[in-house]
Amino acid sequence: MAPLAGVVLASWLAFCAAPQDPETDADVAAAIERVQTGLYDVAERDLSEILAERSDHVDARLWRARVRLTLGKIDEARADADAILAAHAGHSEALLVRAECLARRGKYEEAVASARSAAVAPHEAEARALVSSLLDAAGDDGAARAEAEAVVKAADDRKPSTARERLALGRALERLGQFEDASDEFAAAADAPDAPPEAKVALGDLYFRVYREAAGTSRSSGEQYQEVLKVNPRHVGALLGIYRIGSANYQRDSAKTEQALQDVLSIDPRHPEALRMRGISLFNDRRFDDAERCFRTILEDDPRELDARAEMAALHFVRNRADAFREVHDADAAARKKDPRLPRVLGGHLRSLYRFADAVPFLEEALARSPDDADALTILGECQAQLGREKEALATLSRAEELEHGFKHPWRENMLQILEAVKDEYVSVPSSNFDLFVHPDDVAVAGAVLSGFYEEARRDYAKRYGWLPPGKTNVELFRQWEDFSVRTIGQPGFPALGVTFGPLITSVSPLADEIRGKFSYVDTAWHEYAHVVHLGISRSRVPRWFTEGLATLEEKKRSPAHDRNMELELLEARATDSIYPVLHLNAAFRSSRILFGYYQGGLLCEVLEQRTSFAKLVEALELFGKDLSLEEVLRRAFGLSPAELDRELLAFVDRKLASVKVRPRLDAKTTSELRVRVARAPKDVDALRSLAWALAKQEQFAEVDGVVKKLFAVSPDDADGWLVRGEVFLARRRPDDAASCFAKGFAAGAEEFFARLHHAALLDRAKDAEGTKAALRAAIAAFPRFADASLSPHLRLAKKLAAEGATDESVALIEQFCRNAGSAIEPRLELAGHYEETGDAASVARVLGEVLEVDPYRRDEQRRCALALLSIGRADDAVQHARLGRAVAPGREPKRSAGPGAPPRPPSKDAETDTAERAELFAIEAEALLAGEHRPEAIAAAKEALALDADNARATAVSKRAASGGVR
């Protein structure tokens, strides 16, 4: 059942009744209308004014009681109910309000008695449904079911005739697990002429419970909630539903999700369900103090609230308060032997904190109490899956599916499908310390590379961190990005390349069609193995931001080219004041800003290492492993408070961005604040410039004209004003005017990277070669680390210089770009061609090695790399690349364009060409083996080459040298 105070009580009874007192007048009707549109404070004031003149007005007092209950004024609401009952003993609706008030104070027995007293026509069904919910809240499951059965039986004898009766019947049916019948009753109640909004909320809650907003179903909980909110944007039940949907899907707008919960708490700051939801979110973000305040607030009002008690027990456990946890746990186990709530809640939190192994015993306890608890089974199955225990996970999740037959649980269904696929389709690649599972397409190339690379990473990290995993680490490399996403989070669309759960790493194959050639799968492996170490040292107690930040820093240390290059996002975050405080940064990882969370975490770790040392970062991991809070770890390891670290980060960010001459895109809120600032201070030049740029970036050009006019009135010939005007003319396809404005702005001292790019394009169009080159050089100076190949001024200028014969400078520019763009293939291929022409084999090997870290399925690049390595004496590495090149099947090589507008197609390669290429790679392998003094293996490889191509000159030469016993 849903928690009592959040759904069953005030949210569905509060505004159902139509006025019945004959004294009801226009003023009361107007107040009721305000209630029904969410103007609660105004309605309470109006009703109080009516009661000041007519204290015996029953309807006015009853509606004020309901309003006060909604506003969380529990004692005042009860006083109103008691006043009605004093004058009208047995008033059913006053008794129901009184029952709700008593329940909010944990007085369940008195609340049950009050609700039972209200169980007379026409409120019998809703009163008994309320009794069932009260008994459930008190932990008496058997009595709660019996009361719900009585409601259903009564409905069999006398069919419900009003929306309120149908709503009550639906509640009882839902309590008994008869969801289809419950849905029918809720829908009928929602369609009735006297429908209360709570009917749609109840229907939405049921849809979410059964269908979870799954694709392909017409039963959308969100639509139900939105229909209610159109009439009453402050309806508590609908707002809680919106939050529930949003928090279950990280792809939704996290700001809107949080706002829904904040709206509830602005209505009732002590609303128990809202506080519980807020507390759970804070708990899973490791903000334990803030979470505890939420749960304690609930328990101050209702010391018996079972969900809050379970949450507090979980907090005791994760905060290492063993005695407090054991006391609550043992009391719960004795009093509620069949209630799985407490161990399930704890297991769920441990799952969310990546403490999968710790979660398992508690989830097993939950199932020992209630073997058919599908929620506990689902969480246990997830933990087993993330521990690499796929066979157990399949069995557990399948059992949950059987128990909830007919339910739509997208995460569970997706996970079952992908686990079955891994079991049936993926194969193991041998490795000493890793169990590596890959798709058959990846066995011979990516699998072969990673089996050795992970071993190398293991040795490197062990030296620097002083820690080794106690057993083998599981690695699953997914052929498709969507499969990786589903295996990782249970749904497609996860914007990452790898995830580590401790003993399990999931990652994406370099063959994944959607992102092939756009990321380094080797760098991803380096990042993910870092997490194995971080989670191991910290016993999985490390905050998400810290381990992601530290792994991001490890990427950058291994290769500065694999910095995440998110200066533009950082610039926008700084301008809009949306850089996360360190205590709140974990929230980024359950939102659409997850990639920024990685980046900011890396910046924070960089700040901490620069302030102290790498050893202190390792010490911080060890301190987290001792169950110390973030505040305590920062103090002990780095001598900082969270607020001091926030300030140091902002100073670091400002230094980092000092060389980036870009006007950031601003969000609507910041733009609106600039409008207000300009309205208040029309001569504020900085505000006018910022607003003009903001509007130009948002392409609101009509408004830009007026702002620039005001700017020029205050600052004639303002340099930034000319640049903004240039952007406007460019958008309006007036290139000559745009170029003139850009020239004036730059001449007057303004600087903006994208304006420089636009000016360069205009000059190039006008055939001004020298002007174009100068503009591109200025753009490079304005943003030296810009790494988008499609817009790169480095690459544009390099192309022009190469055409003019300035090869050295052209190559230097491409090298500069590649130092910023770790996954850019085409510029590296261009460099490799140049270095081959100049005979610089070491540089050829370097840049082609970088290409092959992104896409190893390039046979020709493997061949060229092998030859370069051989020529600089790295014979063993040359052997590996020759073998990898030979293992690349023709159909796996990168696609190429078939012409403008045509879809990509695989390279055409006939059997004869394929055979000749494989023969040459065997021959290169043979030559490298001979150079490495592996004579028998060299002879064997040469024979393989000649068997494929009897005329292969390299193989023939190797055979002759090997036969004569010579290496050369």
C-alpha cells in the first residue's frame, strides 16, 4: 500500500464533498471554489471571516478544517472538527476529518474509532476504506485486508452510486490486489459528474504502480496528474505523483521534478509523504544529515510512522550506529514478523549507494519475512546482476515477473532480456584476473586488446593506490550502446560509455554503430578500472562525485587529450550560478546533467590534488571506507570545509576560464534577471551587453535590436554592441553588413570566439585569404582548447596553410588540435600520412596508436602501425598489431560515404584483395617475430603468408633470412 498520510487521507478526502448545509451561501461557495483551484491560504482567510460572523456555519467550518489539514495545520483542523462534533454529534464528515488529524499524530486507534463512527450512509464505504488504510498504517495487515474485503462485499450487495463511493471501493480493491477492478472504479469515479480530483490522482497512482509509464501503453499516470493540475496547480496528490514519475526516470527534467516536491512542501512544510520522498533523495545523495532531519520531522508528528521508522533504521546502519540500528531492527522483527518493509528499505538504499553485497542479506531477510514481495525480489535481482551473479539475478527477477504478471516493469523486463542475451550470445576471453565477456564480433580484436590492457591497468593502479581486488573482476563489453545502457540502468539512453559496480564493469564496444569512432574504448577501460579500485578501498562508501571525479582525473593524467573539454558548459554554469555545491553534487548523477557531474567532480579532485597531494586523495578513499561523512573526510584529508572547497573550486574555475573568450548561453531565468536589472538601471553598460549577447545566443533578434540601441545610447560605438549587431546581420543574411560590424567590434577591442569564427567564414567567402587566416588565429587565441572538429579554427587554418605549402605550421596546428581532442580520427590520419612521407616512424606509431584506441577495426591502420613499430625496434608491439589487423573481418572495417547524400556503406573488398592483405599482415608478423628472435614462430608465420600469397616478397625474404639463421 502507499504510505498513509501521502495518498489515502487528506489527498483524497479533503475536497470531495459538496456543501450540504442549507445555510451555505455565495461567500462559502466562493471560498470552496478557491480551495478547488489551490488558493488555500486565501480560502482559509475567507472562511475565517465568515466564521467570525457566523460561528455556527457548519459548512464553512468543515471546509476550513479541510483547508487547514491540507496546509498542515493539524491541531487547528482537529479543533474545527471537534467544534462541529460538539454541536452535531455523529457528523460523518467531521468524524472523517478528525480521524485524519489523529492519524497525522500517530493516534491510530483513536483515528480508527473516529472513522468507524462515520461509517453510516452516505459515507459508509469511504469511512471503512479509511479504516482499512489506518489499520495498514498501524501495521495490522490482516485487519486492514479484512476491512477492505468488507467494503467490497458491501458493494456486491449494494452497488456504489456516487463518485465518492466508487473511489472508496477502488481503494479497497487496490488494497486487495484486484488492480483491474480498482482501475475500473477509479475511472468511473473520475468520469462521474460529481467526480473529485482525487479519483484521477488515484487512477494515476495505480497506473504508475502497474505500468510505470512504460512505452506502448495508453494508461499514463502523468496524463491523469496533469489533468488535475490544470484545474488546481497546487493539488498535493497530483504533485506527489509528478515527483514520483520524475524521480523514477533520470531523463526527465530534474528541475521540474524537484519543483513538484517543493510545491507540496510550500503548502505543508511537514507533509509526511513529501518529507519522506525528499529524505530518500537526500539519503541516496549521501546527504545523511539533511535526510535525517526529514525523517525526524515526520516522527516528531507521528512517532509510529512505519516508513519513517524504516528510513531511520537504514540511516542508523549506514552511519555505523550499530546499537541504534539493532534496537530498531530487532523490535521491528519481533512486532512485524511478516512485514518486509524495514529490511527492504535498507537493502534499497544500500543498492542505491552501490553497496550491493551489503544489501543482499537484508533483501534476503525481507523475503524471509514475505517471500512474495516483488519489490524486494526486484532489488535483490539488481544487486545480484551488479555483483556479476547473472544466473542468480535471472532467477530472482523472473520470480518477480511471475508474481507481478500483467504489470509493466520496464527496468525488470529490459534487464531480464539483456541478461539472457549475455548468457546466450556472449563469450569469454581468457585473462588471469578478469572474466571478460564480449560479443563474438569483438573476441579477436577488442577482446584481445582489453584482456591485456586491463591486466596492465591492474598493475599500474596497484603500484599507485596500494590495493588489489580480492578476486576476479567481471567485464562485459556490449556490441550495441543501447544494450550497454539497458544492462547498466535498465533502460536505453544512458549518456555514458562505461559503468563500474565494484566487481563488475559494463562498457561499450568500439564497434557500437551509434558512437563508433567517437570515443576511446581503451580510455573508458582505464576510467572504469579506477572505480574498481576506488570502490574497493572505500568499501563502496565513496560519494559518487568523488569516485567519478577521481576516475576522470585519472583519464586526464593518462592522456591530456582525453580531458572532457566541457569549458563551454562550465562557462554557462558559472554564468547562471548552476555549479553544484559539493554537498549537492551527487544529485547531478540522477539528472540530465550527469555528464557535467563527471566533469565538475574531476575539477574538484584536481583542486584537491593541487592543494595537497595524490596521496591525500587515496587517504580520502580510506577515510570514506571508515564510514566518515564527507565533511569529516574533507577536514581530515584536506583541511577544508565543504563551503571552503566550494570557494576554492569557483576560484579555480575562474582561472581556468580566464583564457576562454566566449559569451555563454544563458538560461531563461538568468536572462529574465538581466531584463529586470536593465529596467532598474537603464545605463548599466555591463547589464546591457550581457542581455544583448544572451538574446543573440537565443536568436531573439527582434528584441536584440532594441537592447543594442540602448547600449549604443549609453556607450556610443560600443565594441560588444558591434559584435552583437554583426550576429544579427549574419542571421538576417546580410553578410557584408555583418562583416563590417564584426570588423568594427574587433578593432574596438571586443573579443568573442564564435564571432571570430563567423567573421573568418565571411572573410573566406569574400576571398580575403590573409584576413581569414588572421581571424582564425584570433579565434585560436580566444579559445585555445576548443575541440569540435567541425568548427575547429586549428583545422581550418591548417588546411589553408597546407594548401599554401606551409606544411610545418599546418602539422603543428593539427597536433595542437589532437592534444585537445583525444578521439578525433581524421586529423590523426592526416598526421600519419605526413609523418610517413617524412620518415618519422615514431610519430606514425604514436598517432596511429591513438587512432586504434578509438577504432581498432581498421585493418590498414593496424598494418601501418605494425610497420612503424617494427622500424623503431618495438617488435613485440608490431606482432600484436599485425595479428589484430589480420583478425579484422572486412565487414567490420569502418564505413565510408558512398557519395553526397548517400548512406554509408562498408568498404568493398573482394576475396583476392582480402587474401593479399592477410598475407601481408602474416608477413609483417613473421618479420617482427624474427626481429624479436622468435625464429620458429617467424618461419610458421611466413609459411602462412606464402600459403595465401606465394608471391609475397616480404614473406619470401623473411623465410630466406630465417633459413640462414640471420635476423637481418
